[in-house]
Amino acid sequence: MLHLLRGLAAEGRAVVMTTHHPDHAIEIADSAMLMFGGADVRSGPAGDLLTDAAVGELYGVRAHSLAVDDGATTRRVIVTRFD
């Protein structure tokens, strides 16, 4: 599905999606929005907005970014830990 959405965006189409997986947004989104309840909404470039601190605050967990190399590309993923 992510590959399909990325392809549509590459064709110049607008794609709007919602996800609870920050890795999906980091991988394909140009911009993102984080909603911390009703009053605190943050938006900006996905790579800048989806920091370990912001994701940790949003979900109430410890979050750490890792670089994952699949042999063809290296991508950033966020690993979370519940205490």
C-alpha cells in the first residue's frame, strides 16, 4: 500500500492519509500533522516533525530512531519501548 501511495504522489497526485505508525509517515510523507488531544496540533515537514521526542510524547513511550539498511536503501525507523 505504501508503495502504491508513493507512486501516486510521484505522478503529481495529492495523497492524504492517516496512520498511527510514524514510520509510514517518515517513509512517504512530505509533511505531517501530530494531534496531541484537541488543543495541541503540530504540523511541518515529516522528517523534522517526527522526532524521537515528539513520538515519545505523543504515545507516552520511549522512542529511538534507527537506520535500517535493506540492501537497496537505508531508511529511518522509530522503535518504541513501554515501561
